[in-house]
Amino acid sequence: MPTPPTDRRATVWSSTFIPTTSPITGSAGYSVAWVDTDTERLQVLVDGARPAPGTPGRLTSRAVDDQTIEMFVAETS
């Protein structure tokens, strides 16, 4: 059985901090990461602090206005 797209494992390849208002939370600044899944590399928003390369986690879907977007969530230790 394939893993649902809302719970895909991912590892950060690279990330950056964007010093402007977040389009999701309205907070001052947010992070974007390029993550590798089993099948592809994606650019996604980050839920939480900027992750370092190699950080394991998962992709989760969030509803924003009338769109669904994928976000990276780092694993907790």
C-alpha cells in the first residue's frame, strides 16, 4: 500500500529563511526547504524553524484559503 501524499517521509536537501511576512501565519519571516522524497525533490514551506540539510521529517498538507499546500515538518527527537 503506498504512503498517502499527506504523510510522505522527506529529508531536507537545502533550506533558506525568507525575511518577509509569512503568507501562512502572518509572522515576521518564514523558511522554505528543498526536500527529497522517495521519488522527487520538492520546494515546500516549512512548519517551524529553518531545518538544516539532512533533517528528516515528513510532508503534510495544509488548507490555506481555498488551496491545499504541502509543508515540511521536522521529526522531533
